[in-house]
Amino acid sequence: MKNHKWSRGVAVVGAGMSRFGAFADKTSRDLFVEAYQEMKSSIDKGFDPDRIDAFYLGNFSSDQFEKQAHLAPILASWIGLSPIASVRVENACASGGIAIRQAALAIASGEYDVVLVGGLEKMTDLDISAVTEALATAADTQFEIPAGFTFPGFYAAMATAYMAEHGAPREAFYHVSIKNHENGALNDKAQFGQTIKQIMESKKKRAEEKGRPVPEWQNEIEFLSDPKGNPNIAWPMALFDCSPVSDGGAVALLVAEDIAKEFTDTPLYLIGSGQASDGALPDRETLASIPAAEAAAKQAYAMAGLTPDDIDLAEVHDCFTIAEIMAIEDLGFFPRGGGWKAAMEGKTARDGEHPVNTSGGLKAKGHPVGASGVGQLNEIWKQLRGVAGARQLQGNPRIGLAHNVGGSGQTCVVNIFERRD
């Protein structure tokens, strides 16, 4: 497999996103426009939208969630970009990250100079059973779904396999949730802007106000260990191990490296990218990792000429807490079986040796599936440029990695970005 540099360098010169959450009063077009407008305002030197050559939209299933297919040209028209080429990219929950990669490949080929990338999903118009049914179409409908699996079940199977293979306690997953909610509480775009401790205290207060017995939780671990506060969804995955159903949009502007400084003095450069695929769960030799993620990461590191130790921060696909633990091993940050220990020891916290999901991750920031990969880029854009506010990492981070997974791991894309002084 080839691992070479882009034929022409690719840079990110702007990024923006809507708030992630549940918005009954907004359409997906409203959310996309919010993200697009913020992206435009983030470009230091301004730009003429007429310079955009093409539009790649990451979107899993607007046809199921909204009964609206053919979304990319509709959005392009909505923001005045017709008649540019507009393409919807679908790879389940990895749609946004792969839209970034496809846009970069188009620029590197020389076909386009300026490409708009979007990610979008409006999921909450359906009830939870319909959302579950729609998401299930990203699984293998001949083998996985007839066996009774849903996505919580897939990742529960991975979690039990991981626990059996590496001796991880269930509490390790709780530490991922606690950390990501602490980060999400500092992100004004996050669906969940509360820490686990704040959620715990609000539940205690609510019980007191209603004259019910007040739970005696002393800390977050006790709260998360209690099925009354954290009910099981698919053991060992409980409510606070699962990312939410979300609405949201995110946008970025990619350009050829040689014109990047026309837009901003501080672009990010896409220096490594890898994508890999795999079969469904029954086809895999292990359930304790995601082989496609390891393969994609190796491609991205080779292209960038970097190792895992060179990465200053990572946004990883934590659709469930076990997914983050597997990801930090698949990406080489920690050895096999070391991810759960790293989570419990705080090594992935903002002040840890490998900061992960400073945005709050999918767990707390939210997971509008087609938008998640471009949302990850938005966090890296802010962190590497030093504008992430209260959650800003110290130490002048320079290299950021985004890891976006589709389905139960049948698709993974890894993109690596660099700020150059």
C-alpha cells in the first residue's frame, strides 16, 4: 500500500460549526448555515465564496432521518454556491472525516483549488426506535442485525471482549465519560454542557424537591455505578457510556497549500491521511480493537513522517466509552491493554501526556453522525491556533489528529493536521 505525500499540499483556512444538540425549531439547513457563517467569519483575511470550486458533504442518512435525499446540491444552492460540483459522501459515522479526505484528494490532484467541506445530520425529528432502525442500516443487515444486535450491542460485545482479554474493570469506562463531560462543560457548542458531578448533584436536588429519598452518591464513580442513576443500555455499556442522538452541522474550507496565506496567516496543513475498511464483527479475529483504525493510522503516520508520540492532541471517535479506549491503543498512544489504565490514571486528560477529546468528544459534544468528523476538525482548528478558550491546551500544541469510525469499525479514516510557525 502506498504511503506518499500529497501531489500538492493541502491546507485548512477556516472552520465553523453549529451547536450540537436537539433542535425541534431548526432544520438541517438552518444548522448548516450557522456552521457556514461561522466558518466564513473564522477566515482572517476574508474570502469570496465565488472562489469555491466544489463542495463535499459528509452525511449518513438525511433520506431516513429527514426524508430528504440528494442533500449536497440542495445545500450548495441554499448558500448561493450553484452551479459548483456538489457531492454527498456516505460512510456511516465516518462520513464527515472521509468528506475531508476526499476534498483533500481533489485538491492534491490539481482538479480544484478551493473546496468547501461540510458535515451534517438532523436526527432528533424521529423517535428513538426509528433512529435505532436508521442507524442499524450502517451494520451488516444479513448477519449482524438478524442476530439481534443494535449499535449499543455491538460495542457492548467489544467491551466484554476487551474486559476479558485485558482484565479491564467496568470503572475504566466511567473515567472516559467523566473526563469527556468535564471537557464538554467548557465547550459552548456541546450538547451536554455539564460535568458528571453536576449531573449527579442535579439528580440529588431533584429527588429532594420531589420529596423522594435522596441518593447517597459520594462521587461520580458511585453515581455511575448505580443503575438508578446510570441505567444499563447493553451491559457493560450504560447510559453515560453512550453518545447521544444529535442534530448539528460543521464546515471547513480546504485550499491548495500554495494559496493558503491568501486566506489566513495561520492555516493548518493536512500532512497525513489514511483510510481503511473491514468486515462485520463475525469476520474479525478480535473484538477487542478496530483493525481498520490501526491500518488507517499507520498510513497517516507514514505519510506525515510522524509517530504517535508526535501527536499533541487527538479527537477520537468515542461513540461509546469503550471506543475511546480501543482508539487510543489502535492509534499507538498506549500498548494493547494499556488504554483502560491510561484512562483511569488521567493520561488522556487535558493536562495528561496524550490529551484526547478536548472538545468533549462525541460523548459530551454530541454525535450528529455525518457531522462528527468535521466537528473533530473544528476542535483541532481551535486548539492548534490557540483559540479554544477555557479548554485550551497548554504548551503551544502543533500537531492534531482526528480519528473517525463508521459502523462497528468497517470504516476508519485518520487525518493529521499541523500548524507551522
